[in-house]
Amino acid sequence: MKLLVDTCTFLWIAEGRPTLPRQVTDLYESVDNDVYLSAASAWEIAIKHANKRIRLADVPVRFVPAQRIAHGISSLPVDEESALHAARLPLLHRDPFDRFLVGQAIVHGMTILTPDPLIAQYSVRVVW
């Protein structure tokens, strides 16, 4: 299975948050699954860190790749097809980063690991 971790899910994985649902932990830790973090999420983390909306153990340029590698998560680049697909989605969610993740998941046949109920309203597979 191809999994796309939402930005908040990635941050909770990086923190080692014990409150992640067991099903989510089992999926991203399984060697049978390919797990990805969108470059859009890395961008969102960098912006929120610069605006002091989130705190990290290190600066984003080191934190994001180090945590991805530590948790066996691959980087998923931003691509034109996903961007154009995201622009066609109904406005169920106003967050452009989340809308882009939905577009990527649909275009690339991925399941999103997210607690966001607005993302779950789209025609995309969500697990939480």
C-alpha cells in the first residue's frame, strides 16, 4: 500500500507521540507499505516554523529529512498533475496544503494517514 502522511501525522510520528492510533502506527511501520511525506508538507512545516506556529527540535532543513530517514519515510515531490487536480477539488477544505495532499493521493493512488475529518470528505482513502 502507498501511504501519504499528513503534515500533523508526520510531526506526531517524529515526536514519538504514543496517542497515534495503533492502526496508523502499524501501517507506517509495516515493511509491506511505502510511506511518503509530500514536499508540500515540508514546505508547510518550514512556513509554520518560520512564523513560530510550531516548535521543532532542530531547524526544518535538518529536522524534516532526519525524521523522514529515521522513520523510513520517502519524500514525494510536488508535481504538476497533482497541483492541477487539487485545483479541481470542491472547496470542502480551505487549507491549500491539505487540498494539495488530497490531489497527490488521488493522482498517485495513495491512502492518507490523517485525523482531519475535512480531508475524509473527499473521494480519497483515509485511515485514522
